[in-house]
Amino acid sequence: CTLFKRTVFEERVPISFFFANAPITWESIDSCHGSRPLIVGGMPAEPKEFAPMARLGNRNEKNVTKWFCGGTLISNRLVLTAAHCLFSEDGAVNVVRLGELDFSTDTDDAEPEDFGVRKATEHPDYKYPLLYNDIAILELDRAVNLSVYKHPACLPFDDGTTHENFIAIGWGHKQFAGRESTKLLKVQLKGYSGSCLAANEIEELPNGYNASTQMCIGSSEHKDTCNGDSGGPVLTYHKELPCMYHVMGITSSGLGCDTPNVPSLYTRVHFYLNWIKQHIEKSM
């Protein structure tokens, strides 16, 4: 995580006195800073605010793309997403877009770039259509040139149980049965600890909510993730690096999105760290 931050946000510049044969020294300029604003409701993301965000889709032989899931860049070749996204009725995930902000314009401050998918791997314990172990990794067809528009999120330092607030992002529906947003949206949500009564109503969870591998996150207000946000991240700020985020969860499922005090279900990333790190090592 620190290495990615140095690659993107630190620049070494030569410093010299203004006289002949003066020695040159090198200093690092660090542009990793941010105000960390409190997100009080769903709103459009700022340019370069969420560089790890990915959009997943299927591109057919006529070059028509259907976007249907989100993801998180976690290295220069790997994207983290929900396993159920690999079983979409719209087809296999074969294209990933990074660096996008608003799909409806080419004049925004963004650097969208599409990547092919070399390999898609769901967790070995995932059994479609159940939502347990709902996590997968996509290997891109080439390395990402890291920049302020696209760079990885950090893996979590903890399991998220002590965090009160999270940030969810995505291009999903603004409301139940609504239309997807063309703009990347962000919303602040809160953790519901070990309580997730809403999970009892999800038929893809026959054994109920698993607090070890899943997270329940929502809001007492009309704020939530929704259809089309699946696979995208819930994030927390890095404590020491204000330009970086930890990916704490993966959007998995919900009930009637935007319903107050009915939290949605997320895959707990920390539980799967060993599996994720194995894939990162193999991709290097």
C-alpha cells in the first residue's frame, strides 16, 4: 500500500544552487493529502477521489458493452469483486474500466481506460447462487499504469468491527427499480455490528448471516447501495495516508435498497486476506 502511494503521489526533483558546478541534491515532493470531507448523503464523487474504483461488464462481438457490476483495483493487475458477478445473465465479465467518473461525457476530469480479463477466479468455497464467500478476483490482460486517476486500494488492517462509518461507491440505481447513475456516486453508511436481521429474508442465505465472513452496513436515512453496485467496495480512510483507502467490504446483496434501518450485506474482505495475498503473489 505504501509502495503504491509512493509510486503515484511522490516525485523526486533535483535541487541545486545557482552557481557553476553546484552539486545537485534530490528531494521528494509528496502530494498525498486530502480534506476527508464528511459525506452526509449520496452525491457525485469528485475527480480522482476514488481511483481504485472499477466498472465490470460484458462486451459482445458487435462492440456493445453492458456494464453490470463494480470492483476494486488491489494491485496493478488484480481487481476484487463479488463472485456472483461472474454469473451474470448479461454474460461473462470480459471488460474492466478504470479511471472513469461520468459515463455520459468525455469532457470530465477523468482518464477512463478499458482492460480485458485474462482470468476470473471465484473463491473455492463460493457456491452459486448462494451468497456465502461472495468474493472473486479478476486478473487483467495487462498491467495498469498507476496514476492519480487509477491506483489500488489498500487491503484492510482489521476486520472492520470497530469502525462506525464506511464509504460506499458505485454507478448503481439511485432507488429501487430506478435507472443506473451515469455518474460515480458516494454515500456514507454505518456498520450494524453483529446484527443483520434483514439477512434472514434473503433466500440465498439459507443458514442466515455469517458475522465472520459478512458485514451488515446501512443507514437510518434513505442512503444505501442498490442494484448495479454489486461487487463494488465499501471503504474507510487510511489512518496515515489521506490519499488512500482501505477496501473493507464488497457489495453483495440488499433488501429494497434505500430503506432506512434495513442494512445491506457485504463480504468481509479481512477474512479472505490470505487467499487474496496468494493471488497477488502469483500475479507478480
